[in-house]
Amino acid sequence: MATYKTIKYIVPAEVVEHTDSINALADVDTSTAAPTEGQTIKWNGTNWVPADIEESASGTQKALFGFGFISGDSNVTNLVSSTGVVATDTTGVGTAREYLSAAGYGGDKAIFGPGDANAHVTNLVSNTGVVATDTAGVGTNRYSGAAAGYGGDKAIFGFGFAYSGYTYFNITSLVSNAGVMGSDTTGVGTARQGLAAAGYGGDKAIFGFGETNGANYKNMTNLVSNSGVVATDTTGVGTARSRLAAAGYGGDKALFGYGEAGGAGAVSLSMTNLVSNTGVVSSDVTGVGLVRRNLAAAGYGGDKAIFGFGYAEVDYSYTYYNHTNLVSNTGVVASDTTGVGSARQDLGAAGFSTTA
């Protein structure tokens, strides 16, 4: 028997609100639950399946790079248009900081999270890219963790490090679809810092890589369910590394990119690892563009991604970059584009706004 629901559907790229008759057995992928009120679904050529507006919408999604380290902590932001063009600096609000992370939430907004030791605050970003003043954080003060969206409209911050006691964490904090940071949840898997995270599969997330006990690099991942539950360690593939970035692309997939690995000193990289829509991490793909680490990445344009900024070290000489690399909706990383604004490292980035 057909059930009438108010739904939003994407066909093929335009988000439309419509009241329709949906028979869960005939019209909707039977591996999912029957549609709920207000659910977003997308025609995949065979079935109607759940779809996240932020990752699958009409290409209007924008992104924001924010904060980081220049000659000291900064609160500079740079908007990224829905076509991947990076804007000049905007002086941000709130506490300048580095080693932070960011994620989308609420379907069309974003949140920057705690940063280095004295910045246990968050800053919400509206769907027009306006960064709000500080909100005092809750839970354990930490930095150099990662964050990603999950569940279609929420976010999760996870892992990290604190100088106090030289402590590595596997703590996670969920963010509601209204941007409220939850209290600590003791995580599972290996406590570490310098990792990255991204959404995949439309409504799930993945944490990956990182380091612990100095330069003990990891290639492990932890999947996050669409209800925010973090899975135990999965031994990853590819080069173990830290200080990398990750973003979603293609509507339901993700990629990890760049970073630093061990060797005769820390070695900066330009490699990427694609993540399938079931959370499987591929082997190394040699990237293009500058080798670098401590960069950020975000989705933009509905199904593409962008890596940006970072630094490299050669013979103890540090070079900061404002270069970006666009990622196509098939996961192909483009060559360098010289960015605008302040070259910097240890920043965060997130996608926002599919409508504004």
C-alpha cells in the first residue's frame, strides 16, 4: 500500500520539495527503511535511494578555508565558490588558532572546532559563509584531530592531542543539526593525532591515518555509522602518514590526500587514497602538484573537492603555500592552482550552503 509523505527529491540534480506517493517496496531501494517525513531521496536510474542534499545537490555548494598558522595563529578565512574559485582573505572573528578541524552540519552550514592549547572554542558558519563569534567548547580540550559530517545533517569531531601530559585521545564529540557540540564520548580504536576525516556513502564518515608517540605513523581507519557510532580500527592500505587532509567527492565517496610520512626525517607527500561508497580505502595513487602537509580539504560544487594551503620542509627550511588542487567528481586531482590570500598551514575547511 502506498504511503503519502512530504519528501524532497533530486532528479537528476535539482532539489524539489514535493508531496508524493512512495511505496517503499516498489519505489525505494529495499535495503533502506521506508521513507520518513521530509526525507531526501534521489533517483539512481533504478530506485529512489536516500541522498544527502549537501553532497548531491545542484552544484551550488561552496566551501570555506579558515584559521591556521601564518607567522602566528590566524583567523583568516577564504571562501571557495561553487566553481572552485578561492577568494581573497577575510579577517575572521573569534579566537585565532591553528591545528583545528571543521565539518559541515545542518545540511548547509559548517562549524570550526577547537584548536591549539588555548582555543577550546567553536565557530559556526552560516549558509552564507559568515563566521560567528566564539562559542565556548565542552568536553576535553584538544587539537590536531579531525571532523566530518555524518547522518545527512550532523557532524563529528574526533581524536586529537594535548600538550598537557603529552596525551593522545580517541574521544569523539557529536554535533547536532543545530550546531551544538555534545559532551565527550570515549572512542574506540587507537588514540592519535594528525589524522583526517570525510563523509562517504551519503550519510556516514571515516577517520583515517594519523600518528601517535611521536612519528609513529598509522594507516588505519575508523568508520562512523549514520548514527555517529565509531567502529574499531581497520588496518588501512597505502602509506602510513599523518598531517593530511580528506574530503568527500562524487556525491558518496571520499579521498585522503597529501601528508607526511617517515623516513630520513619527515617526508612530505602528494599521494591520495580514494574511499569507495562502502568505506573501502584504495591503495596509493601518486598525486600531482606540490608535496605538502598540514593542509585542509573540503567538498564544493555538490560533487567535487578542493585541497588547499599547507607547507613543506626541506633541510629545516619551511615554505608555506596558498596553492590549491581541485578534485573532479571522479576523484582526479588537478595540477596546482596558485591560490589567493595568505599562505598558511594547520587550517581547517568545510563545505557549506547548497542554496545561498
